[in-house]
Amino acid sequence: MGLLINGEWKDQWYDTSKTGGKFVRSKSQFENQIIDNENAEFKPESNRYHLYISHACPWAHRALIFRKLKKLEEHISISVVHPLMLDKGWTFQEGEGVIPDSILGSKYMHQVYTTAQKDYTGRVTVPVLWDKKKNTIVNNESSQIIRIFNSAFNNLTGNDDDYYPENMRDQIDEINDDIYHNINNGVYKTGFATTKEAYEETFDALFKSLNNIEKILTLTNFLVGNDITEADWRLFTTLIRFDAVYFGHFKCNKKRISDYPKIYKYLQNLFNIKGIKETIFMDHIKTHYYASHTMINPTGIVPKGPDLFF
């Protein structure tokens, strides 16, 4: 995974030498909002916006799920990158499940970023929400994109389903914080650690949080009571990848998700919600991690297993 420096692509991995072997995720830089207001810079309009995603990426998967749940598929078009992320980063090379960049005709995802900002410096990540009218990136932070999808287009779609209800926001934010640091990003901090100390610290925090989730789910059907909220979908995209990828590839191997009775049932319940299974592409997921991360898996061999429930 490379990055752009002053608009020039560099094939450069994360430098953990200055962080004691710890993986530190870069902050997203485009954080504009779509607001249903006549004076807003970015207004909710049908066919104005385009979503760039990877089927492999759990952060992009969140956005794809919310696009599905909030009935935005006919209003927001989509491009899907190739699962392999090598010296050129995310690409639109031909492959099963790839949807080319029909907006800009880009060969590489980093070209989308430099179209928005010629001298951009930073990582080239997905998801990216693009404005066709202004020809720029609206937002590239998944946690914000799902909230945009949750409410900004309601008057357009007539879909009022609310995954971030006002009366539950404090509880949702609190559990989101733990899940992000210790589970969503925790698997990456564990897998990308380059010292034993950094690895063991994040490994222990990861499984402490999973044990806590198991306890929560003995009392309620979902993370914040008995209604599905954004917290559940933010956790779901990590859980669905865990046994196939994070357990082995990222050495998160204390327990599988299938070893947690409550979490495993919860995962299956979310999976079986209408439309969700159509957002999961396990071939892309396994190919990306095992064949792209050559510093972890030098042979690039993608394992046949494990057997999963879907």
C-alpha cells in the first residue's frame, strides 16, 4: 500500500520504526457533509454522487451496506476496485467483480485523489464519496459516509430507517469507540505490528473487547438494546472477515468468532437480514489480504479454507 506525496505516487508501506513497532492509521482528509439544505455546498440529489469501494475492505463494506439498507442504489452509482493492492495501490484492472471508474476513467485509485487535489499528500483509501457536479471528493471517512447515507437522502428516498437515533447516540458512540480502537482497527494493529510487544498489547486488547461483546450479547440481541444501530454494522464488517482472514493472516488466533456462541449467532442474524449477503465477496476478501500483504505472506498463496456458514 503506497501513498501520494505532493500528488506523486510512492510505493511505500507504513513506517513502524518510529512508533515502537505499532501500526498507526492515517487520518482521513476529506470530511465534507451532504446536508438537506438549499444553502448547503453538497446537497442530496439523485445521481449526483458516486461511491468508490473495495469489496475486500471492511471500511468500504460499511458504506456499501448503508447504500443497500437506505435504498440508495438507484441514486448513488458505484465503482469497485480490484482485490489486489500491490505497487500501484488500488487499481481498476479487469477482474471478476471489478466495476471500472465510469466517472473519471481512472486506471488507479490514486488518480481519483489527484483529480480532486493535484498536490494531495496522504494514503489512498476507500471508501470515497465523489461529487460528479463539483468533480471532487466529498468525504473519504467511512464513519461519516455511513451517517450521511443514514439521514441526508431521506427526503429523496422516503426511507426513514435510522441507525443512529438521537436518543441512543451517547451509547452508540461509547461502544463505537471501543470497537474501533480494539476490534475494527485492532485486527490491523495486531496484524501489522512489527515488534512482539506491540503485537501482544493489541492482541490482548482485541480479545478483551470480544469477550466484552460476548457478555453484552447475553443480555441483548444487539449492541445497544434490541434494535440494530450503526454500531452493529460497524462491528459486522470485521466479524465477517475474522475467521477467514484475521484469525490466521493477522495472527489473531486466540479464538475464532465461531468459538463465541453469542457473537456467532449475532453475526448470522445480521448476515441474514435482507440484502446483506449480496454485499459480501469472500473471494475478494481473501485474495486481497493473502495476496497483497507480501510482507506477511510472501508466497501470496490464498488458503482454501476455512469452511464458513455462508
